Amino acid sequence: MTFEEANKIFKDWKEYMEIADKLGKLFILVPESFLPYPVETLEQAMNIVAKSYFDSGNKRAADDIQESMGKYLTGYYLPVEGHVVIGNKLTDEEVLKKMKMELDFMFEHPELLKIKLGSLKKAKESWSKFKSGDITNVENDLVD
């Protein structure tokens, strides 16, 4: 993969972050088909871009890219049953089943539902501020 290809994928990933952030407030993991590219492609592209930032001296941007990969992509490789890593990459069907279980649990516990709804509201507000330029973020430092 060339740097240009990787950078295009990385730009698409940055655009996906708003929905990823909101979905992440609800679910531990979303189906891979929700992602803009397959997990392997995203990892390859983001590693190329992160290395470029690191090599140019922008360690903060490189670290942020690695952190976003860890937050949003690790679960596809480390599926857990209970507290045990089972090792097989989850299918979309398996992820959807987990999502259903999480939603069922949330609706069985109104206090948890209230917390989740508050978390979603905060995610919306923070993205609104980010989009309007009210707050700074490392993405402002990234090359477009």
C-alpha cells in the first residue's frame, strides 16, 4: 500500500470517528461491516500514516493514531467470552448478538440506560464543539 492510498483511508477513518465515538458509547464492538474498510486494511493504512508522522517528529499524532486503532479495532482480534479471550475474529453475526445482549441488559437496568443516554448527549455536544472549532484536537495537526 502506498502512502497516498494509506492517507486516503486514514482520512476516511477520521470521518468515521464521529459515528464510531457514538456507537462506542453504546456498544463495545460494532459489526466490521460498519467500518469504512476491513479491519486489516485500516490497520495497514494507519500504521503507514502513523509511521510517517513519527518519522517526521510528530510523535503525538502517531500515538493518537495508534490509540484510536487500539480503541476501535482491537476487539475484532481479541473477542472475549466472559473474561476469556477466545482468539477467533468475530463475525458480524456474532457482534450483532453481543449488541443485542448489551441492549437487553441496558433496558433491564433503567439506571444504566440513563447513564448511556447522558453519554450519547455528551458525545454529540463534544462533536458539535469540535466541528464548530470551539475545541482543539490532534486531528487539527494532521495533514489533510
